[in-house]
Amino acid sequence: MFRKPKIQTQGVRIRKKVKISKILLYILVAALLVFTVLPMICMVCRAFMPMTELFIYPPRIFVRHPTLQNFVDLLSSLSSSTVPFTRYIFNSLWVTIVTVFLSVVVCSMGAYGMVKHKPVGAATIFTIVIAALSFSGHVTKIPNYMIVSGVGLIDSYAALIVPSIATAYNFFLVKQFCEQLPDSLLEAARIDGAKEFRIFWTIAMPLLKSAWSTLAVFSFVSSWNDSFSPLVYIQTDSMKTLPLALQTMAGGAGVVARSGTVGAATFLTTAPTIIVYTVMKGRVMDTMAYSGIKS
Amino acid sequence: MSSKTTAGAQSSAVMLKPGESKLHHFWRVNKTGWGFLLPFMVLFLTFTVIPVFVAMALSVTDYNMIQVPNFTGLTNYRLLLLEDDVFIIAVQNTLVFACIIGPAGYIMSFGMAWFISLCKRGRGALALAFYAPSLTSGTAMSVIWLVIFAGDRTGYLNHLLIKVGLISDPILWTKDATYILPVIVIISAWMSMGTGFLVFLAGLSNIDPELYEAGRVDGIKNPLQQLFYITLPLMKPQLLFGSINTIVSSLAVFDVATAVAGFPSPNYSAHTIVAHLYDYAFTRFQMGYASAIAMFLFAITFGLSRICMRVFRSET
């Protein structure tokens, strides 16, 4: 360690100190980003690794000779087994898209009605929604299961869709955003004689686009990644969605799967949520700005 | 309430028309709002609100999906808290997870959001790099984590540690009960680090730059002072929302734990409250007992969230 020359002025020393703390900060952030990104890179690489690289010693993180063979194997050769992998993709897509659509419509309608029409009891309902934000869905899983099985929906798409339409989180996001809607616009339409639902659908919904797009993103992510519901509600192999199917494919919990097809399946299970988020990023940020809770 | 809140442009519709009964007026004023809220309320009550009370009621019975439930008082809770050793392990594990993942994730989310908000370029890419793990499925990514933590020499971590010379023989990360908990903490931390991130990022970008300018005039010298005197107090609503989300998610660790360590895990070393709940509810169908577990989870998350609401109370 060198001792600093004494002629240095106070100002320069402070600047030096700031610089060192800045470098430390950059190192910390870089380390954090390596931690978050490395497994993702690893995941992408393994999906494109040929067999020869998957089983190589020493193990490789980066792929040298990328190939699409894993995807070809996954989507074609598995069709000879009982359930083709494309069926799981379809199940996941169908369940997710229907859930997202219904959640957008139901939650936006509710939030709009609460904010812009303020019926008696709206304040109480909002208090309950806020309270519901603070416990996890696991608390209500048993009664939900009893309802779903009581209505005879076990092993159906509806079992995966209906319980996750009206979530407190989604409602809350749109409700906060709804407060920004100008009343004058709605009133103008009302004077023109437009019906209430028409006003909501043609005037409010386009203005609430950021809010419900954000809701759509979160609803997509949670529905697509949901492994708990299919585990509980689905019995037949052909009704499974991707997360559950992937686990079965990988050989069950705790088993290290080293096959190329599992790598490809992991990629196909992970990529959609990231793509959806990346496409909608701007709108998500617009909406989240209003997401604070004032207590 | 109705007359006050729909004031202004709508006031003509709200006033009592001549010859109109009070009841009819009440209906006319509220029907549109209720109409819009109806689909949401039906589903929300059926799958969220009523289930909480049903679970509460079931937790004092011995319901098992087949026989008619009998009222058993607090027996389930007594068994759960005093005699179920596995549950005690599950609570300990869950608390270890939550106490590490929760605060660490919360602080890192905020730190990262703050860092990004100070960056001039590359915000989108940085945000995506940090947030991407939160978008992934726990069961899907556990496939990759199992390769990283594989117990033989070909596991990435074992290979690295052997190469560096820290260990000479590969460690069975996901089989050895002493390592399972730390491994799952790392994976869960990876997955849930972004829980409050977007909320914080949006909140930070929303703060009026003029306030920082005013702060500078008032003698705030460095970014750290700026953070404590201006940014944090203004962000209370976002900090609250983020903290509630963090509490709920960090106490619900389950799918990563079972996907990595198997179910049941060796010596119950990755057993969590939700895993215990799942075990009793959906493999043994002892719904009464499982409901008591659910109520325990409910009480903890709800209680902690209430505390957060006190801490981040915004002065109005």
C-alpha cells in the first residue's frame, strides 16, 4: 500500500473515495447480474447442445456447436409415446390464454365499476381486496379443491382457469390505474347517449391499455408457471400443462436429467414468459408507477 | 356515500327524481357499478374470500373428504403445534428461508432498482437481466439447477470447486441433508429476488426531479443522503406493496424445494409449511388437519403484513 502524498487537497481525496465506492458498487452489481443471468445462459445453452457436449467431462456451460436436434427430437420422436409434447404446449397455451383474457375482462370491469361508479359497498370491497393481497393462494387451496371437485371439474381445463381469474393482485393493479381516467370523457359519451357497457368497452378500455396489458403479463406469467394447480386438479397425462409435464419428463423431483430433449423442453417452458415481458415492458412500467398502497 | 362520490358532472343522475321512491333511487344509482363488479365479486368471493372462512371452519373438524366432518375443537391445532415434529421442522425451514430470502431479496431489489434509476443508459437491459429469473417457472428451472448442483464430478459447482481446489471429492448437494437447505435458499433467492423490483423501479422513476434539486439547495450532498431523506419517504406506498408481496412469496416456498430435493426430502431437510399442507391435503386427504396448517400460514402472513402496514404508514 502506498501512502498518499500529503500535498493532495481535500477535494481530490473526497473524489478518490467516491470513485472507490463507485467501483465497489459496480463490482457488486456485476456479481449480482452474473448470479441472475448465468443459470439463464446455462438453460439456453443446454437446449442447443448436441449429445456429445451434454455428456462431456469437464462440463461446459457455453455451447460450441449449437444444434436444433434436441427440439426436433422433442417435438417429433416423443409423439410415438403416449402423449406428444406438442399436446402439453397446447394445454399450457390454451389454459394461459383463456385465463389471461378472462382475467383482463373481469378485473378491468370490476375495477372500472368500483372507481367510476362507486356503488355502495365499494370501499368495503376494496379493503377486502387489500387484505387478500397479504396472504398466499395456498391458504385457500383446500376449499378451492372442494369446490372444483364438488362441481365435477377435476381433470378439466376449467379447473385450471376459473379459480385464477379474479385475483386480488390483478384487480388492485387496474383499480389504481383507473383513478387516472378523466370523468369528463365518460360523461361526454353518456350525454351522447352511449350505453354504460359501451362506454366501458370503447372509451375506458383503450385508455386503460397499460393497466390491463400489465395485468395480462402478470396473469400470463403466473398461469404459465403454475405447477401447483395442475398437480392438484389434473389426473390424466394428456391434460397436464408444461411445468408438470416437464417434471414427469425429467424423471420426477430431484433427478438430474441430462438429456437434450429435457433441455429443449425447459427452454420452451421458460422462453414465453420472458418474451411476453420483454414485449410489454414499457406498459408494465407505466402501470407499476401507480401500484403503491397508501395505508 | 353515493351522493358524495359521484358528485360533479354526474350529480343530476344522483339526485332524487320527483316521485321516485328511496329504494328505487338507491337501485338506480348503484346498479351500474354493481353490474360491473358482479363477475369479479362472484369469482373473488367463491375462490378467495369464502374459502378463508371455510378453511377456518374446517380447521376445527376432522374432515377427510369421505366421512361427515365432526367438530373436534382445537385438537388439530394442539396436534399440529405440540405433537407434529415434522411440522416443527417445516416451520423452522420455512422461517430460515423467509428470514434470508425475504430481507435479502427486498434489499437487493431496491438496491438494484435504485442503481438502475441512476443509470443513464442500458436501463431496459439491466432490468431484464435482473428480473428474468422472477419470470421463470420454479419447476422448469430446477432442471437446470439440478445440473448445476449435480452430485457427481460433472455438476458445474462440484467441477468448479474441485478445479479451484476447495474440495477433493464431489459433494451430494441435493441428497446430503446438511447442504439441501442452503442450496434451496440459493435457488429460491435467485427466483424471488425480483419480487418488489418492478414496483420499486416504477416508484423511483416517478419521483419528481425537482425535489432532488430542492434537496440540493437545502444542503443534501450525496446520493446516500438523497436516498434517506427524499427517496425513501416518498416511496412508502411502493415499499409497502413490495414488502407484502415479499412476505407472501417468501413464506410460500414449495415448488423449488420439492423439485430439487424430492418429496419427502431426506430427513425432511427441505420440508416447508406449504409442503406439509400439500402432504396432508392432497396425498392423505386429511382436510381438517391441513386446514389448520393453512390457517397457521394465513396467520403469519397476515400478521406480518399488518406490521408492514404500520411501518410504512404514509402520513396524509
